[in-house]
Amino acid sequence: MKVEKGQVRAPEIGRLWMNSPPLSLRQLRGRVVLIDFWDYTCVNCLRTLPYVQAWHERYQQKGLTVMGVHTPEFTFAQYESNVERAVRDLGITYPVVIDSNYELWKAFANRYWPTKYLLDGESYLRYAHFGEGAYGDTEQAIQELLREIHPGLELPPIMEPVRETDRPGAVCFQPSPELYLGHRRGRIGNQNGFREDEIADYSFAGKLEEGQFYAQGRWASTAEYFESAAEGDNRIVLKYSAAAVNLVLASPRAPSYELVIHQDGKALTRSQATPDVRFRPAADGEESYILIEQPRMYQLVDNGSFGTHTLELLCPQPGLAAFAFTFTTCLDPSAVVSEAAG
């Protein structure tokens, strides 16, 4: 979305910074500024970060300043230490400002993760994009604003997509919707629903429906998350349609937690495993699990093709906190062709 020159001047930027001393838009007059609202637990934000980092590296010396505004969705992502760890682990080197109180979010009247705003050399808002995608259009807008300041500036060609699924022709099916597990926004399929802000026993029977999760065992229901609350047969089960599944997880009661993952009634195969999945010997082969050490988004399964499956998370110990599922679906067109050919 482009905005006419001179219509909207951006508000000033916040207080607590990483990778930079505090910056102000006033001191940045004469430079193009890209402001990226993000959250380190958001899969859509994480998928855009390689582009934002690349633009910082390509255009920092050409007159662009990139600012990441970290506005958290969950309480644990408000803490500076967690954001600092994420910035380091994700390889972000551009300035990041902490917006844990939503001051900048509200000042920009922002509504989405991620959102990118481009400001011209006079700090007027000239371009905005909400969500993933439009990477070529965004980079083109960056170059146009840089040339407004320096008409003869030599700039590189628009960068190639960092993923095959970002290229024209990628096949994107309609996945299951994002699914929260806290009772404030969550959808639970158990007949009796949530026992809000209580520890209770849960059970379910019958056919699984998409768009909700089902709980078995003893769980604590909070506004933000669902937490296993005792030793025993604690499970989260859901039916989903997607290529891959992610889940924001934490281990609030211990330094780590081992979460066992089954799909369609059995352990994951090596071909379905993500970088977060581990394997260990079991009586019937290998058991697939994830070690939760830091509160963040974990990649549970990547099937490589779109399909409908039943996912089962086994939580035999107390202290596993589950916040929100997200589902991804876009496929490399060559993978789709080869699958159809097979």
C-alpha cells in the first residue's frame, strides 16, 4: 500500500533498544526508514526476517535505516532477556526497539504481525505492507525512496526470493486456521469446554473436528495457555489440514520439558521431522519428541505436502505450557509437480 507524499508523518520511536543506541526519527531525517513490527513467536514474522535482514545489509550504506519494533503477543515475550536471546539466535543485526507496552503499536494504529512501514527522508509514511509476501514490491519501494533523496544512486537488482515457495507459481492451499489454547481466545472441542482458571480433568470421545483441539488428562486452563498439571496420560489432540505445524511452547516449571509427538497414531518419520524434532530408541523403533528449553515457537512436523492428519502431543509430566498452533501450507511448485507425477 502506497501513501501520497506529505500526508502522514510517523510518530517518534521508543526507549529500550538492541543493536543500537536509542534512535529518533528527527535524527534520521534525510534517510529512508523501514519499520518492521514483529514478534519472535510469530511464524509469519519469522518468515519475513531473512528479507528484512538482507535489506539492512544491502541498503544501510545507501541511506536506509531498518528498525524492528518488537511488540509481544504473549506475556513471556515481553521480557527483555527473551527478546535479546531471540535477536541473537535469529542473527538480527539491525536496530530493534522493545515495545512491550504497545506504545508504538498504538501510535502507529497497527493491527497485524508482521507489518512494514516505509518512511521517506522527511519521516512521512509512504508505503505499508501487512503480513507476509510482496517482498519484491517492498524492495522496489525502498529503492524508489532512496532515489528520491539521491537521484543518481546506484542500486543492486531486486534480490531473488530466499525460498522457492516465495516464487510466482508456488501452490498455497487453505490451511487450518491459527488455533489458540488459552481460554481467552482458544477453541476446545471437549464437550464440557474449558474449566477457566482451574486445574481439572479433561476427557473426550467421538469424532475430531478441525479448528479446535481436544484435551485428555489433567490440565490447568489459563487465559494465555494450557498447561499439563500432573503426571499421567495427558494429551492434546487435533485434526488439521496443512503441510506443516508449529506451536508456541514453554516450560515454566523446569529448565526443560520433553514433548512426545505422534501423527496419525505413530511416531514421526525422519522425513516428517523438523529441525526441532529429536529421536530416541523405543520398543517399536524410534520415538519422536521435542526438547522445550526456551519459550518460543517450535516446528512440530513438516510433511512436505498438503494433507489432513491427526496430531497427538503426549505430555506425561506436569509443566508443559502450550499457547498457539499455526499451520503453513505453501509448497515449492517443483515439489507439487513431482508429487503429482509420482
